[in-house]
Amino acid sequence: MKRAVARAGCALLPLLLAACQPSPGDQDPVPAARVEAALADPAKLGADVDAKTYRQRLDRRGFDPAQVVRGRELFVAHCASCHGQLAEGAPNWQKRRPDGTWPPPPLNGTAHDWHHSDQLLLRIMRDGGLSYGEFYRGAMPPMGDKLDEADRLAVLRYIQSLWSDEAWTLQQQLTRENPGN
Ligand code: HEC
């Protein structure tokens, strides 16, 4: 309803059209053609496997391809400026900055994202780095006001689609057995 009103407003006020463009967090489901195009070239998503292997990986993990691609689009809009276009992290991400904060780490399974449960990763996304504790100095901003719960889960699934089977299996075990970590 709200959206219909917003659309009508956009139609009536063409000059304001640009301001009325929906944010990525307010999108309808990603159209099938866009999902297919994204899955055809996993390297552009940051996955180091070929298209067939990537698709099999999503299947095996029970991931919905449309959700993963939506997560990817949200990632590009909200996370890539810090975590890198391909979730590869900042250069020297392991080195604390002089002010005590950390540079944004990779989220592609090559750092320590997969050492945390789904619950904790989702919480860091919602509440920012400080919610993890003093170790993180909070250079990661809370994103809860920009991305709702479904958005955050979509981004998590996208990130996880980049992880190796080994990292995924271990992280899922942790998610079941020790969700606080
Ligand atoms: C302004 C830069 C910035 C933006 C934007 C940002 N992050 Fe971060 N992120 C960081 C930093 C820096 C850290 C390290 C923790 C800290 O210092 O707060 C981090 C940590 C994380 C972690 C914990 C990783 C780990 O290995 O423990 C996750 C998960 C994460 N970010 C996800 C995201 C997602 C998803 C988005 C987009 C929705 C996002 N971040 C947007 C800077 C950012």
C-alpha cells in the first residue's frame, strides 16, 4: 500500500522521480533474468569457482539463487565501499590502524567471518562492530536502519555463497552448537 502511494507520487511528480527511486532495500524480488546473468559469471560475484560448481554449491547448501543475488546487490550498495567489490577486504586488513581500529576484513571466507555463527554475523551487521566487543573498535557501522532482517539474511547468504565447503560446514556446525559465537 505504502509503495503504491509512493509510486503514484512518483508518477504525478516527474521532477521528483530521482528522489523516489526505491533503495535497494525496498526492491521487489530480483527478476529471473538478472539472477541467471549473475550466476553465469561467479567470478564477478567474488566466487572462485566456475558457474556449474557455483550453482551446485547453492543447491547443496539449500540457498535460493534469487536471495543470493539480491544479497549481492545489497552488498554492492551498502558494504562494498569498505569490504571491497568482491568481499576481498581492505589491503592490510590484519594490521590495526594507528587509531586502534581495524580495516574492513574480507567476508569471502578467507579471513575469520566463518569462525562466527550466523546469529553473530547478523548481529554485527545490524548493530555494528562494537556489538562484538572491545576487540572490534566499531569502525563497522550499524546497518540495522538501512537493511531489514530479510535484507541482512540475503547479504549473509551471498557472503556464504563465496565460502569453501570446508568453511561452510564448520561454520554451520558452530551455528548449531554455539550460536553466541
Ligand atoms: C564504513 C565501512 C564499513 C561498512 C560500510 C561495512 N563494514 Fe563491515 N566491517 C567494517 C570494519 C572496519 C569491520 C571490523 C570490525 C570493526 O572494527 O568494527 C567490519 C566487520 C564486519 C563483519 C565481521 C567480520 C569478521 O570476520 O568478524 C561483518 C560480518 C561485516 N563487517 C559485514 C558487513 C556487511 C554485510 C556490510 C554491509 C551491509 C558491512 N559490513 C558494511 C567496516 C565496514
